[in-house]
Amino acid sequence: MKKISVIVPCYNEEESLPSFYKEMQNVMEKMKENDFEIMFINDGSKDKTIEILRDFANNDSRVRFISFSRNFGKEAAILAGLQNVTGDYVTLMDADLQDPPAKLIEMYEILQKENLDIVGLKTNNHKNYGFMRKFLTFCYYKIIGLLSSVPMSPNERDYRLMTRQVVDAILKLTEYNRYSKGLFNFVGFDTLWLTYDAPNRAHGKTKFNFSKLFSYAIDGIVGFSTRPLLISSFVGMLFCLIALIMIIVIITKTVIWGDPVSGWPSLACIIIFVSGIELFFLGVMGEYLAKIYLETKHRPIYIVKETEKDQK
């Protein structure tokens, strides 16, 4: 009997959890030939999420949970789930039902029939995204596609069914600053993508605002490419070359034609522009240094406050 582990990161999901659990019960009923383990990760929720998870675990031995001491973020929740599940196959799902649990049946059947390691989902169209978010997402993945050697797609969901071999490979990547979309693609393995129309959230609103998404995007670029550092060096050399040419032009004009050096407004604009470029690339280098700083601290990525075993 093959065991399937389902990892569900949760942050203030008290409204979604009953509906999600009901859907999972229907899936487990249809897949009776498999053993199941549902690992909920309570990422420092402020609502009644932990009370609901305790109730689930008390009434269903297939339900497990890990509750963090505070909010550590979705990346920490994913890692905690991967480190603690025991299934032959492992999948990630959001509790808001935008990752339909029923798709797990099709994904598992494909893995059994085909010589594959991963079956994942791609969205055709995300109804909850506005025009601006779709546009910025498109631009971000175009940029990271140019900067990184690891292929990434804007439509790939974290919802994927993986073999134990894939999970073990991901767990070997022990960095503190984690970007799961990149890590999943970095390890490789044979993957099949299924496309689907993502439904609306069952309840509540997304926890990812613009600032969190921007920070997450920066983590992806810094974590999977050093080309911004190369670009900053190239731009620096380019500006030095331009400055050298301009110096030669000014000296030549002054010596031959006696033109006075004038135009302080344009000079001020050039100084401000060049200073802005310098500060921008100092910020780029600062991001890399900050990541190194966090890595060298060796702090735990998450701290566990409670699990389902504490109730027994």
C-alpha cells in the first residue's frame, strides 16, 4: 500500500479548513487503496486555525499538524512539511481550495502509469489576479528567465505530486533563504504539467500583498542568479568609458575652439543620474551580502511550538 503525504501550509485559514478537509475526505474515500497522511503546518495563525487542527487530529489518525511559535512564512512551512512527512509520494496544497484536492487522483494515476517523478499543475488563467499583477508577474518571470539558468514559469503552482526521491533531493538543499519554485526546478527530474483553470478562493483573501510578493521576487532573483552582480560591473565600466570619451571631447573643444565649459543644469542631472545608478547597484550588492549574512548566522528556519503528538 503506497502512502501519500499531503502538506498544507496554513495561516489564518479557519474559514477554509472545514471545506478543505471535507474535500480531502472525499478524495481519500476514492483512493482507498492508498494510505494517507495530511500534514497541516500552522504558520503562527492568529485565528482559530490551531483549534480546528487539534480537532481534526483528535478525530482522524491520518491528520497530523505542526504549529510554529510565530509566523515564519510559507517557505518555512513547506520545509517543515517536507522534513516531517513519511509518504512514498508527497504533494503540496493550499487550504483555500485553489489547488483542487480532486486533481490528486489524476496526478497519482499518471505517476503510476508513466515513468515520471513529478506531476504538477499549471494555471490557464488566475481569476483572482488583476491586470497589474498579471503584467508584473509576466515581467518578473521574463527577467528571471534571462538572469537564471534554472527554468521557471509564471503559471506553475506549488501543487505537485512528487516521489520520495524528489523530496529527498530537495531536502539536501539546506540554504536558509529558500525559494521553493526555484528549488523544485533546480533538482530537475522528469515532470509532466497539467493545465487547469484555477478556481476562486473558497474563503477569505490572499495573504500575499504587493510588498511580500516583491520581497519574494527579489529572493528568487538573488537566490538563483549572480548575473545582477555581473551587470553592475558592466554598467560601471560602461559609465567609465563614457566619462573618458566626454573628457576627451571637452578638452579637444576647449583647446581647438576655446569653448567655455558651461551647462551646470545638465551637469547636475548627469551627476544625479549616475549617483542613482551607483546606489541601485550598491543595493543589489547589499542584497547578496544580506543573504550571506543570514546564511552565516545558522538560525533555525522555523521553531515548533506544538504537534499532534503533544495531545496524546
